[in-house]
Amino acid sequence: MIGINGLYEGMGAPDLPVASVLFAAWNEGRRFRIDVEWRPELDPAERFVLTVFYQPWPRNERGRRRKDIPFAFDMNEEVVGTLKTDSYSELLLQLEDWLDRCSVWCREGN
């Protein structure tokens, strides 16, 4: 599911004066979320920030997945990947790679 997509072809360093979310997508079944932010206050070489989060499955007392709890990211989320760059083309390559990986990657067993 793509919730926000403010990226566009030919985009360079955005003229956005303040930090903002440019892209947000998640895969509920695989429990991943990918965010791309614009952070102009950072080092000029690290203005685009791509972060990949994973939300572990809640478990019962026997260690099995609890599928009766609605999917949501919370304080247990884990950062599994990051990229900080000023290169839009590098950002797109990494974003496409993570979108592919997160559509099939399974981090936990039953």
C-alpha cells in the first residue's frame, strides 16, 4: 500500500524549506513500512532519508503469532535499513530495491 508519494521524475533536491515526508508505503502481510523524508537541516549530502521499519508479530505465551491483534506500528518496531543521500537517482534505486525486498522478505517464522 502506498499512502504518500510526493516523488516525481526529474526531482532533484526539493525546494521544500522544512522537513517533510515524501513517500510512505507499507506491507501489512510482511509487516514492513518504508518512509522517505526530506530533511534540509541535515548535512547537505544527507538530505533524503530513507528508513525501512519492521514490526515484529505480537506473540502469545507459547511464542506463536497472534493474528487477532490489528496491525499497527508501535514502540517494538525495528529499523532494518537506512539510507541518507542527496542523490535522487541513488534514492530511487534503493527505494525500488527495498520495495522488492519487502514484498517477499519474511523475517520471522510462525
